[in-house]
Amino acid sequence: MNKKIGIQGIKGSFHHLVAMDYYHKEVEVLEYLSFHELAQKLASKEADEAVMAIENSIAGSILPNYALIDEYNLKVIGEHYTPVNMNLMALEGQKIEDIKKVFSHPMALLQCKDFFKKHPHIKLIEDSDTAEAAKRISEQELKKTAAVASPAAAEMYGLEILAKEIHTIKSNATRFLVLGREQKKPNGEKLDKASIKFDLKSERGSLVSILNIIRDCYLDMTKIQSLPVIDEPWKYSFFVDVIFERPEDFQRAMDVLKLMTEELKILGIYKNNLI
């Protein structure tokens, strides 16, 4: 039986392309139109694993996804970085001058803001998914309407690309997390990266002390993100990614951090795939 992989969006979306690239084998893709539904269905065992975008090199972190991973007690079992190629596409025979409205995911539109500044006649409308917007234009034969999506979406839904690679920064890339319900077990590969979450005690210099422990235990911090604790105003949780050479260094750091934080959660230990 093929493994069931949940994605946000539909076939032709960047999540779909990442799932195909990451697994390198036959899998069954389950489509969900929201990240919340994706997390919920993974937690309820409808999906075996899931792919979820977490940050983009231009638009930054997708903050709600950190909260979803924490809320549903999901585990990070892998990561995948992929170049993002944004294209303007519409029904065949149209020109950019004909387009009145463009639909796409808000993160995609944000990554292409400089392009659309040059075309002020176009109204930008946020949508749930890049490929879903392309599919709808194709199925409903919507004229004077375009989508921003991948070349795969244009090919899959029979649209013509009016402008290629319209993202502002050409080195644009997105980091995706591969999620499961249980911690990844070593299977011959080196697990040298971890994602953790902690809440700090309300003491002066508490965050600095945590960062010093990370340094002293030879961990290299690659990401730190704060989120407010919903029911405690002006209190924050911190989500941190670290890479390390020796698992014992990571374990030593976690043993100390347990004593220095109000709550410490290991979200996952996995292979570093930073490119």
C-alpha cells in the first residue's frame, strides 16, 4: 500500500512538487485546501505524513504553521528546500494588457510585488492555493483573469504563461517541513538537525542564558522565531532550529534547557538538507 502524503493545495502546487521530489517513489497524495485541515488530518491518521511550507527566503516565516505543529503535536521528520519559480498564466490568446485580475496564494503575490507594481491596472486577489487558481481559470474559462503559479500548473491545466519568473528575487526559495506523528528513528542516515520549542521563565536575561547554552554545547542555531502565548499577554514561546555534529551534544543541551525553561518540546530530529 502506498504511503498517503498530505499537501496544502492541489496537484500542480508547489507542495505537490515538493512531495514528488522528496519521496522519490510512488505515493498517494491527499489534497487539503488549508494548513489547518492538513495538520488536523495528519493528526487524525487520515494522512501518514505531510508536507508543509514553513518559510520563504523573501516573504519570511509562515507563523500560523508553527502554532499548528505545536497544537497538533506533530513531529518534524525531514525538510526540503526548493527554488520557487513564479509565473503569470492565463487562457491562451491573451496578453498582460488584457488581464484585469490575478488570483494566487498571498505568499506568492508577495514574492512578485515588484512585477505587479509595473502593471497597476491588475487587481491582486488572495486565494487559497496557486494551482487551485490556475485550475479554476481553466475549468471556468475565465478571461481577463490570470494566476500566479508554477510551470507545472500551467502545463497541467492547459494555460499559457504570459510572463516567466516574475518573482522579485531570482534566488527565491521556500523551506518545507516533512511532518509525521512520531519522532523519526535513525535508519542509517545522519540525523544532525533539530527543531525545538520552549517557553521562558519571566526572568531578566533568560533568553541570553538559553543562547549561551546552545553555543556552549556546540550547537549552531539556524533559526529562531517567537510567537505570543495566546492566554498569557506579553509572554512568548520560541521556536528554534539547531544543527550539530554529535547527538550527545544535542542531548546535553536539552538536559540543561529542561531545567532552564518552563516547558521544552523537541519538535523533531532529522537530516539537515540546507542548500
